[in-house]
Amino acid sequence: MNHSIAYIVDHASDIDEEILEQHQVYSLPFGINFSHGHYITGESIDRESLFEKMKEEIPTSSVCSLDRFDRILERIKEREIKNILIITMGHKFSSFHNFLKLYAQEKKDFNIYIFDSNAVSFAEGAYLVRALDLEGQGYSFEEICQGLEEMKAQDRVQLRAYFGSLDNLIRGGRMKKTTGTIANVLNIRPILDISDGLMAVRERIRGEKRAYNYLVQEVKKSLNPEKKYYLSLLYGQGEEEKAKLEEAFQEEIAQADYYQMVPLSPVVLVHSGPRVAGVVWACFDEERGSSF
């Protein structure tokens, strides 16, 4: 596809690298901070080294310097593209959206639209897939931006995640301490979703098997197999969660118009912790088939 739009996401979007490369999508990193050092996602820290370091300390994340954004704009300028769509992690998860929005106002050489996904992980990344899909169908830049806003307003993207522990979410301020502590103490398997731009406990389930069954049923009751949908399975540390997810969602994988299985990115793992498995899906009223 020859793009008339340049796309920028951040490292929290958990999108398959093949899609990013195929469509020349640019991705902005985050910082990960330990008491002994600062690291950049995608450059100086990977998942395995993060897991090792997290055994000793729960880190924090931070916004990277915006000179990286300037370098991306230079590359876009070389492609002679004026329209830029930037999709960010929800502003309640990070200051990155508001920070970038203020900075982008100074860039008068481009027509920049910064979309607040109000989400994280592929619940953020699904909006990029939708934008590529719409561009492939011939929609204009303005129509694509409006389409994403409508998609968000209609709650078409859903996330459910099973957490083995809530320690990282509590420490990072993404969950109330009392809620998380009770769940940890009682050995309850919390199922989380995104509500009003924040992680929230949707269900409390005893036992891992029941938790996985719940994830499957949540997806099944939402999907219409005759209509378009995207599906992403996400996992933390280890191949066991990956295998369980693939087995549980065989039918849904086979019918998805877009499907990916990806490991959670380091910046998401900072807040989720390593023991996590999740599913994101987006449903549409249109007929089956993707255009990218």
C-alpha cells in the first residue's frame, strides 16, 4: 500500500512488528527507571533483562526526550507526507499524550492529528490497525481521524487481562491499593478491563482455569462471526501462557480479519508484572475482510 498518511505510535501499543515494518509506522519509546539506572525501550532493555531486574525492584516508566519525535518528523518530511496520525496511550495512563500534543502544535509544516486511545497495549494498537484498514478502503485523512473517534465513543475495543499479581499496578498507581491488596491476599485471580481510561477489576475469580474460561466467554459473547473483528492475544513471561491462549481461542483466531499473538512490551510489563495473559478484540458492523 502506498500511504498518503504517516503513522506514529508508542511502545505501549503492542502491535506486531511485521505490521509496523510493512506500513512504515514509526514508534516512540519510553524510559524505564530503576534506582541503579535508566533504560530506553527497544534500545537498552528487552523483556528478558527486564524480568531479571524486576525480581529485585519494581521500576517506573517515563516519557523519553522529544528529540526522537523531531527525528521522525525529518524522516516523514523526506517522504513528502504532510498528514500525520499519532496514536498514543491514554492520557490517564501517562502524561505522554498531553506532552506530545503541546509540542506538536509548534510543527506548522505538517497536518498532525493526535489521537488519545484512552487505553494501553493492543487496546491502543487496534486503532492503528483500524486506521490502516480505513486508508486501504480509500477513506481520507479527516475521515479516518473521525472514524477512530467514533470507534472509541462506541467502545468497540475491549480488553480483558488475567493478572497473577497486582503488585506492579498498585505500586504504579494504576489501581487502588485496598482493591489490589485484598485480591492478592485472598489469592483471587482478578480479571481487569479498561474503564474510563484506567485499569479496573471487572471480575474476581478463584483459580487459573476458571480465569482463562472467563476470558474465552467474554470474547465469544461479543463476536458476530459474520462481521469484521480484530483479535490480539497478549502474554507476559514464559511460553505456558502463550500456549494456553492459543488453545483457548482456536476458533476465534481462525475467523479473525486481523489476528496477532504478541508478548507484552517492556513498558506495559512495568505496570502489569510478568504474570499476565490477556485478550483484546474490536468488533465492527461491516462485512468481513481487511484492506491492508
